[in-house]
Amino acid sequence: MTSAAPMPPSGAPAEVVLEVRGLRKTYPGVVALDQLDFDLHRGEVHALLGANGAGKSTLIKIVAGLYRADAGEIHIDGRPVDLRDTQTAQALGISVIYQDFALVPHLSVAENLFLGREFVTPLGLIDWRRTHAEARRLLARLNIDIQTTAVVSSLSMGQRQLVEIAKALGIDARVLILDEPTASLSRGEVDTLFALIRKLAQSGVGIIYVSHRLEEIASLVNRVTVLRDGRSVGTYPVDQLDRRNVVALITGQERRSQETSSREARTRGQPLLELRHLSRAREFEDISLTLHRGEILVLTGLVGAGRTELLETIFGARRAAGGEIRVGGQPAKFSSPRDAIRSGIALLPEDRRGHGIAVIMPVFANVTLASLVQFVRLLLLQPKRELQHARRMISYLSIRTPSPFQAAGLLSGGNQQKLVLAKWLSTSAEIFLLDEPTQGIDVGTKDEIYRLVRGLAAAGKAVLVVSSDLEEVLELGDRIIAVRQGRIVGEFANNALDPTLLVDAITHGRAA
Amino acid sequence: MKGAETGGWRWHALVERIEPETIGPSVALVAMIVTFSILSPYFLTRNNFTNVLVQSAPLLILAAGQTFALLMGGLDLSQGSIVSLVSVVTAGVIMRHHIVLGALAGLGAGFGISLVNGLLIGRARIQPFIVTLGTLYMAAGLAMVYSGGSSIFGLPKPDEDYFFWFGGGFVGPIPVPVLIAALLIAAIYVVLTRTRFGRHVYAVGGSESVAVMSGIELGRVKILIYLISGGCAALAGFLMSGRVISGQPLLGAGDILLQSIGAVIIGGTSVFGGQGGVLRTVLGVLVIAFMVNGLNLLAIDTFVQQVIVGAIIILSVWVNSLRRRRA
């Protein structure tokens, strides 16, 4: 699959708005980009695909003026440009929406939308009336229903993403880059976003769309460029690709057939975690469920359906207002995550960089962070054993890192997620709560994580997964519980389940 | 791989391998020593070096404690006032009772303030800056109230001699305060690099929410951090008072607090927390101590010295941020 077919010019000669030639970027010990060529036409939506660590983020950050390339050229409208900082890139009409949100949490939506380019009165004071009017106009154009006075920290992740997009569009963009834009959006929000992207493309904006969700590509995208190990493995019109050969291009190999048989092979054991009428004001209500040993139970629903809050309550990070949690048949009262961890519960959080790994700590210290006690002899940590254990986990989960001393934040998203898993696999956890475990993770790593999750269940652990990715829900779940607006609206055995039933329950609250 | 395994991996390699942050202050230290040796014939003498070490021992102890607060992403502003309070309480109780009781009461008063810091920061969850700003005033005030605003001297014999031994005595050729500082720093080094608590300090400084979600007791870690920071200040206050054989209500009111914070920063510990270590702090203290000493020998005005120390603090952080931006 290495013989990349050159892209034939289709129809009218396209106008190239952004052209990248021979880009190279290295970090100590890693070549992130190598001889990369890429071009973007006016009015096209161009998907950028690749595994974690393939170089997508690096490419985007160079084009955004955040990083500087070691070698290579960038042309805008045929003219060579020097993108020395983000202001320069913005002035040239390059606008980026990052995966990690770039909003100021304590400022209002309107303030965030016009941050750095505020409207001022002749006296130099901020013109609040104009700010809010413009903000309302911008949001209305995008069909986003959020108050302009709302403080960003009070918004859900999905709402924040919409504000972020609105902010990027507020700048007159000629090149718009979206990094994994739908990761935390509900289906309705995704439709809104897609309609918007099409409209923008028609008006002549060149759009680079970075994504892992292959199914999104077909309906939206004109061309696809696949990166692997810092190089482009080819640019193709979208209609020349199907799902299978995209996966092959990304991973450099054929994807193994899916392991559907393993589900039937497992047997359900004793109940390990029971929730009885668990409630928390305005988050979730009257949640009752039972999770057994050797079982994968998936909780699905739209963003904002109260699922993350539920997991955090089970984990002791939030206090339940009513109801009961039982672990191994005994009622459990957790006042902190520490209590929950001691009872054998592990949480893989949705906010990986905020709650999962300490980004400035080295990889090995992240692996052992929750299980340090087992490396202590006579009050002292035993570095040799600790490091040995970390190396074992790194190779067991095939975490890609130059060394165990590397700062964890420098790993790619998928490897960070594996690192969180490594942290919990190092403890004696029996109950695994996984919140959107493969969000923003490439297909190759996704499969590895699915295999690990099934392995947990096969080893007699109990796994509770929260996911909005329908494909993932159907692939992982032995049982599936649909949640809508904080309530359980349906339970399904995943046995020749018709996905439309599930979607219906999630979006309309109709139980099967 | 084999070479990297054996060469790269001794323990101090893990938390404090030769890190780029230490290059700046090391170069500064060497450059200073060379310059002063050329400019002053007296600088490079054994006498002078012993002097510098004895004088900088209290600062070493203070800054070693301060390192914990900065590693957590916090700050301990009350250290100087604790020095003053410990000084007058120790001397006052020695006057009326006995050196043992004096030491217990003095150090106890220092630990009391530290415990207040720890509880307000760890349990009541108030910002360290605000809490220690408050206790800075409170402890300074208590020192004045206790002493009536005047120095306490004329301590009885033989207590006076014991007291002086801690601040100015010798064990063989080694000055006592230097010995105490060295032992303390060795202990702190082991705590930071080899204990769970030490790792938890780095984790809390790296990301509080990740630490909590990993089962670390945030409150307990913070209380211990401020007990250590304040406890170090109490010990330094005791040694400093012994050296002047008296209780001074303004003993810690001068430069010493800002030097303590400055030394940690110059050494290369991050003000945002999570990165650094006590060996870097030793480096920072040496930079300050030798500079002050050298400038004194060259008869440069103390006010000019302040300007230079300030510039070095800014410069060291700036150099580190430049390096980070380039990476």
C-alpha cells in the first residue's frame, strides 16, 4: 500500500490556498514530520487522517504558527510565508480549532468570542452592547442556542466546542482547521456543525478536517490525505476510498477481523457493583443497575445526559444526593476517590489530560501513581522495582514512548489513554469505569483498547463503559443501557440488537 | 540500551537527572567564583569559604523547606516571621527556665504557626499565598508582643554556651549549623526522591485533580508540606538566635524570607509546581551566598547588592522560559 497514487486533477483547475512542501520537524529522539507535502484547495473540505503520533497535530501546529518547522516551505495563495507566530498565521486567515479547548473558563461566551479583538467605544472602554449583539448574531448564524452572558465554565463540553467553533469562525478565515471537532458533540450538534462546514466551504474557505471517525468522512469531505510516521502516504478523492483501505493506509496493514466471538465465550459472574435509585440534582435521577463480574455494561446517551457525573459519583469524586451504592454486596459510602480506589474501583476519566495523567510527570511515575505502596520497603520506594514494573506495563500495553522518563504530556492521545489504563492495571481494581475510552483515538489503538477491555472482563473484572460512539457501544457491550436526560430509558441485551432501537431510546426516550 | 540502563538510571537520575534548569545557576556560580577569585585575594581562602557556609546555613535550611511549598505550586511567606517568633520564645524561656525547655517552646511555637498554615491550606482550602500572608503578620506580631518589642539577651550560663554551640560551635572542623543543614538536606533529598509522600508532592504540584483522582489525600499532603516548610523555618530561627545568643523580635524580618524564595527559584524549581528539587535549591543558595560575599569583599554597597540579587532572580526564570519556548 505504499505506492501512493498521484492525485489526478479533477475537473476545473483548483485554486490552491495552502501549500506545504518538504516540511520537517524533529523533537529530541523523535521525527514528527519528514518531507511532508500537502495542499489545500479553496472551497474544499480536506480530511487529514492518521494514527496517534502520525504527525497530524504537529502539522496543524506548524500551520497555526505555534511551532516552527526545521525545514520546508509553506505557501499561501502561491506566496511563500513565514508563520513565525500565531498572530501572523491569524492575520493570513488561518484559523484553528484545537482538540484541547482554548477558552478562558471564567469569562463569558461573548468575551471569549471576541477575546483579543474587543469592540471598544471611542473612550477605549469595551462596548458591551455591541459585543453581545455581535456575539448573538454569530451564534444565531450557527444555530447555537447558548446565552452570550453565560460563563464558559458553566457550559458542557459539547457547548464549549460550539463556542470554540464560533470563535474561530468569527475571524475571517480563509483556511479553517478543525482538530477532531466532533469528539464531544451529540448527534444533533454534529449535524449542525456539518451543515455549517459545507456552507463555509461553498463560500470559498479551505477546510482541513482532522478526524479519527472514518464514518464521518464520506458525507462531508472532498479529498483525504493520510499521514503515517510523519510522512504523507497519499492524497485521494474520497470516492476512491472505502473504510477498509483507509484503515489499511493508516495502519500500514490490514485490520484484523473483529473479535465478535469472545463475547459469547464469557460467562457472567457474581454482581460486583450495584446502584440503587442513585440521584444527584440536575445530573441524574433514580439510576439502578447491577454490574457483574466478567461483564461489560455500556451506558450510552447524548452528551449532557449525566453519564460522566454518574461515574464520578460512583468513584467518590462527587457526593450522591440520594440512593445507594453497593460494592460486592456491601453498602459503600465513598467520601473521596481514595475510598473508591481502596474498594477496588478504577476510573478512566473523560478528561484525560485534566484528570487522567499528570502531564509534566514522567511516564513511569504516572504508571505507578495509584499503586506506589507496593514499591515501598521500610518507608522507601524501591526505584529498581518501580521502574521494572513501569517498563513491563509499557511493553504490555505497547505504549509508544522514547523512555520511561519522558514527560507524559508529550505522548500522543492514544498512548496517554493507555498510560491511564496502565495506572489502573497496576492497582488491584476489580471494577473498571471507562468514560469515553477511545475518544480522539485512532483506529489501530482503538482496537488495542477494545482487546484490553475484553481481556479485563475475561479475567473476571467488571467493566462499566460510558460511550456515545454507536459503533463502540455495539462492539463492546454485553448489555447496553440507554440514558436520556439523567434517566435510564432502556436496557438492551447486545444480541443481534437493531441499532435503530438504541438510537431511538437515546434521542427520544422511547424504550424498547 | 544496556548502557542507558546502567548509566542513566541511578535513582537521583529519576527525579533530578542532570536537568537543563540547573545549567544556568551552575554556570553563574562558577563564573562568580572565578571572577571574585581574580578580583579579591581574600575570596579563595579556606577561611572565607567556611564563613560563607556558616552564614548561609540558616538560608539553606529555610530554602530547603520552602522548596516543598514551591513544588506544590504554593509559597510560604510566613517563614521569616516564624524565625522571629522562635527567636524570642526560645530566648525568653531560657531566661526563665532552661535551654531544653526553651528549645521545645521555641520550636513548638514555630510548629504551631506551621500547623495553622497547614490546616488552613489543606483543610479549609484557602490559597497558600493568602494564608501565609496572614500568618506572616500574625507571627511577626506575636514576636513583638512576647518580647515587648526589644531584644532578649544576657542569657544565664551555662545555657548561653549550649545555645551558642548550635549557631556557632564546631564538631571537629565542621561548623555545627553547616552540619545540621547538610544532614537536613540529605534527609529532605531522600524524602523527595524515595518516599511516597515525596512523589505525592510532585503529583499535587503537577496536577491536583489528577492527584485526587489517583487516590492521593490532598489535604494530608498539603498539611505535611507546610509543617515541613515552617518546621525548617523554626530550626533556622533557633540556629540564628544561637549565633547571636539572644532573642531578636526582628531576626527574620529582613531579607531572609525573600532570599529563601529567591534561592528556590534561582535553583530552577518551577514556580508552577511539580518540577524541581532540593539539590537545585542548594545551588540557588550558593549562588546568592557567594554573590553577597564576593560583593562585600569588593566593598560594593549593600543596596547595590539588592539590585543585583533581584536581577539574577528574574534572569534565571527568564533563561529557563526561553529554553522551554525553544523546545
